[in-house]
Amino acid sequence: MITGRKLHLARNIMGYSQEYMAIKLQCSQRTISKWENGEVALTEDILNKYLGVLEKDKEWVDTLDDRINIVQNNHSSKDSISGYIINNHPISQEITHLVHNLSELVKAQQELLEHYKERIK
């Protein structure tokens, strides 16, 4: 079952803020917080829209706890769990892919900017 806690975790893994999610879902940041904290029940429609913004399916989000629990059980310090997940967990492949895509977008924007600067001269 997908809980608000899992949505919170998934959002953080994807690097999105509550504000970003609120803009994409056309609601308030407080509404996102209420969903994630379990103050407001998640309907199937809300869940599907939230997952659509994350570009993830239900199975990916639903199994986050299991994957993180495995990491916690195999790692002695909970204080460094975030670094361990980022560096050694399969999620790091997704993060690496996202960072690469972002770098390519920045590079393309810089090239476009240079192109327009040359046209202005």
C-alpha cells in the first residue's frame, strides 16, 4: 500500500520540493504536506496524478521501504544511511541519469544563449 510517507520519500529521492509538486498538481504546498503526513487520505486520482509528476509507477514507490530497509539492515549507521543509499543503491543509477540529463539541458541552454549573443553582435 502506498502511504503518504512513501510519497514523501519518493519525492525526496526524485529531488522535488513540495512547492514544485504543488505547482505541478495545481494545489497548495500545504495540501502536499497533508497528503505526505497522512492528514488527508490519498484517493486513487490523487495518487495517480502524484505518480505522474514523479514519472514513477505504483510498484516503484510501494517497494521503496523494502529497498531502504534492506540497506539499513546491511549498514551499521543510520546517520549515514542517505549517503549509503545514494552511493550504493540502485536508485543511484536513476539519480545519475537525471543529473546527466540536467547537465545536457544546461549545456544546450548555454549553447543557445551563445548563439543568440552572436546574432545580437
